[in-house]
Amino acid sequence: MKTRYSVLAVIIIFSAIVMFNSSIAKADVHVYDNNNQYLGLLIDLGDSNLEIFIPSLKANWSYDLGELSSCLWEYPIFNSGNCSGTPYSDGPLPEVYDLTGTSLGAFYIPQYAGRTTFTPGSYYDENCQCQPNVFYPNTEYYPLTEVQMPFTTPVALPLRFEVKNRAVVIPLN
């Protein structure tokens, strides 16, 4: 409960700063954990989740700040009928898939060049349980490739937000 109040306080303070100082609206908000690990740039801060852009991976990552309501935010699909083999995504968005709660046990991102067409045989649901495919159609899917996160997970709460102005370069010729 304490975490929710902390997140709400950060949202209110950040909103007030942006509303009353237009120069801040053109700033980057850097996110650090309690161990001073740099996580990335703030994209969205909700009631119980945070979305950041991880520059080194060139991908977004959604992180649940409250009690986990589900195991997965994105659902990987498989050509096999038992959630084995290469995981796939049905969308080409540069999202980090946190599959640490599954038998895959790692983080993944889509590989755009490797897309292929097939009818999935299975997928992991929000409870990290392997399910037979009942609704994914025969279409193009993007293979997911394991990546190393540039920071240690799980991240240490509370998070720290640091506002940094962007530099604007104006050529003088």
C-alpha cells in the first residue's frame, strides 16, 4: 500500500511541474531504482505500472509497481503444442517480454527480419500457464530472441525520477 501512495505522490508532483513549467515538458525523465541502477526513460506512469524506454535495447518495458495481478503482460505464442521451442509475438512493437515467470526464464524482444507465417499451437496465458491455441489465427508472427537486461532484476523499490533537459543544437551558419 505504501508503494501505491509513493507512486501517486510522484505522479502528482511530476504533473504539477509539467503544468507550471513549460520548459520541463521538453525534458527527459530518467528512471533509477533504489540501488541507483539506471533503468531508462519514463514513457508512462500509471496507478500500478511504469513503462520505460531502455535505450540500449531500443525497446519499451512495462513494470508492475504494485501487487502482480498476472504473470505476463504480453503473451508469447509457439508453433508447438506445448509452449516449447522459439517463442513468437503477434506484433512488431519493440517491447521487452518479461518471460522470467515461465519455463523460458528470461527477457526477450521481437526480431523483425525473422517473421514467419503459421498457426500457433500454444501460448502462455496471464498466469504463466501453457494453453492450447484456440484463437490465434494463421498469420505472420515475429520470433522472440533472448536479451540481457542492462540492469539487475528485480529492480529495487522505491524508484527515483530525475528530470534532465534536452540539449538543443542550433547551427549558426
